[in-house]
Amino acid sequence: MEKINDFLKYVPIFTELDQNTLDEIAKIGIRKTFKKDSIILFEHETGSALFIIAQGKVKISRVSDDGKEVILSILSDSDFFGEMSILDGQNRSANVTAIEDTDMFLIQRPDFINLLLTKPEVSIALLQELTTRLRSADMKIKSLSLKDAEGKVATVLLQLADDLGRIKQGKVEIEKLPYQHDLANMAGTSRETISRTLHNFAKRGLVELEGAKIRILNYEKFKEMFS
Ligand code: CMP
């Protein structure tokens, strides 16, 4: 119980809550672990729970008519998913797959709805996060429809920097970049284009590559160039 409480206070939609309420939430949820590569949610199935990531990473994806996977987002510690179908009553909007061993906290729909009704601070924080996701989706639509390959790769890097990056003295470091075929699925381009563009960015001094790690050297400038 102690460990669950510790984790819950760092979840952005719960940060305004007092310890008593966090203790209540700890009691209504259950912990569940998913092994790397296991599918947590299937698109089109009925939704009954909200998922919060205690530790680990998942990818949110859909499969296009021609069988190509499109990665919408990568979520990590303290992020939530599964809210869409429990809010609007429709089926799951996407597949969710663990890309690392992932430790999850699940809250059933009636308990989550009750929390939203009784704790407006949770509702507001949820709306803020959904707004951020809508902005990110808008940026992606613009990128896919208007930008050249370089712009598409840069947009994905900016999205990952937002989701997973750590800012330090104007630089943003992404510790473990997804595999290049996953990056290609996020950017709507090929693996070869990802590889070529990342090396080109490195040559121009915009990023530093070090194994699976990438550093955007001047984050503000990079954002200005590609937003
Ligand atoms: P739900 O539709 O219940 O199940 C799939 C979940 O994926 C969805 O709720 C959201 O939590 C999440 N999801 C869907 N689209 C996006 C997106 N564009 N960005 C981040 N998360 C998303």
C-alpha cells in the first residue's frame, strides 16, 4: 500500500489531492504487470478501466487499412490511458502495447467517474492533459500534411522530447529512442529516411547521437525551426 501511495502522488492528474484521498484511490485500484511486447488493450474492444503507468512504457498505435502500424504516442511513468472509451462509452480507440515490462495501476470506470464527480481538481487536470494531447495531435496532422521528410522526423523528435525527454541547460536528452522502424511509423516515413535525417541533423550540429540516446542541443532553436 505504501508503495502505491508513493507513486500516486506523482501522477499529474492527482497532484492536487490530499493524502487521505490518495489513500482512498490506492484502495479502489489494482496493480497489474505487463511483460514487454504484450498487448494491453485492443482497438475496438469495450473499455471498462483507466490505466495509470506506475513504471514502464507503452505505445499507442492503430493499424491502417493496408496493415501498416501508425504509432500515435509513447507514454511512460505517471501517464494514463484508456480514458477515452470510459468517458464516451465507445470502443477502445487504439491498441496499447507494453514496450518495456510495465507496472500498471487500474481504476474501474464507476470508481473513476465517481472521482471526477467528487474531485473537480482531478477533472480539471484531466482536461488539461487531454488538451495537451489534442495540441500534439494537431501538430502531427500539420506535420503529416504539410512538412517534408525532415520536418516529419523533427516533429516526432519534438513529440518524444515532450513525452520522454529530460531538459538540462537548454538541451533535451531522450535516454532511449524507440527503434527506427517505430520512429518511421510515428513520422509516416521510411526507416531509411529516419536514419538519413537523424545523421543529417547530427552533421549540422542540431543533435548528438550516442547509441540509443539522442540529445537535441538547442531545444528552443530546434522548436523554432520545426514547429
Ligand atoms: P481508449 O480509447 O479507451 O483506449 C486507447 C487509449 O489510447 C485511449 O483511450 C487513450 O487513452 C489513448 N490514446 C488514443 N489516442 C491517443 C493519442 N493521440 N495520444 C495519446 N494517447 C492516445
